[in-house]
Amino acid sequence: MQNVILNDAKEKMTKSEESLTRELGQIRAGRANASLLDRIQVEYYGVPTPLNQIAGISIPEARVLMITPFDKSALENIEKAILASDIGISPTNDGSIIRLVIPQLTEERRKELAKEVGKNGENAKVAIRNIRRDAIDELKKLEKSKDISEDELHNLEKDVQTLTDASTKNIDSIVAKKEEELLEV
């Protein structure tokens, strides 16, 4: 039972790290990144469809995203979806492909984004600590119902703390890497 609790905690912590990585991938750092378009839904034959399912996305240059629709009739809808999204970049349509030129970030905007990254990292750490608390509560219930001894509880709490420390360290490195990417000119 205690292994189930530890594995569950580890799995949830890993999911929190992955969620943070996805969240940070949406923050643009002045260079093209296909994950910037992950949340865009395009009206395709009356059905909202993820952009990456109806078009190829490539990065021909460091600050350019090129969107090539599989079906040319979807070009106009793709353009509308990009304009309606919150990415804040105007698409350039040449009749067969759409280009998005990522503007260079100002120093001030880079610092703002770095702060936002830090906040996201802190939120992920809070999630990790909540997972730790829940796991320890579950272990204490096992000890209370005499399924494990007090010594086992103490050892398992150490194991949960080890998982928490490792996950926190991963989050710190994810955040540091993104901040470095943002502040790099």
C-alpha cells in the first residue's frame, strides 16, 4: 500500500513538471517555437480542430514560423484563428503558406517574462508541496490504522521528502533554463 502512495506521489510530481514545461513552452522568447501554436483551434469544416492537425508547422529561420496547410481551402480559417488568438503576432499570407515573424523582445519585456516564468515555477513548487502533504497524510492514516509501524512511517516520510526534493530541483532547472533563454539577446 505504501508503495502505491509513493508511486502515485512520484507520478503526480512528474505530471506537475511536465505541465510546467508545457506552460513555459507557450511563453515566446523572441525566437520561433512551434509550441506557441499548440492552443490554436481552427474552424475546419465546422469543427474546431487543432492547428497542428490541419497544417505542417516548420521553422525556416530563427524568428519565423511557417504554416503550410494540408488543404489550401483552410488557409483563410487558419489566418482568422491566428488573428483571434492571444499570441499577438499578425500572420502574413502569400496564398499558399502563412508566415509568422516573431518580433524581437525588448529588455523590459524579457524581464517581465522572466518574472512570469519564476511565478509559474513557484506555482509548480506549491503543487509539489501539496502532493507531498497528501502523500504524508495517506501514510499517517496507514500508521493510525496499524498497517505500518511508526518507524516505517518515518522512513516513508523521508522517501516522500526525497521525491519532493528531486522534483523541486527539476522545477528549478526547468525555470532557470527558460529564464536564461528569455534573457539571452
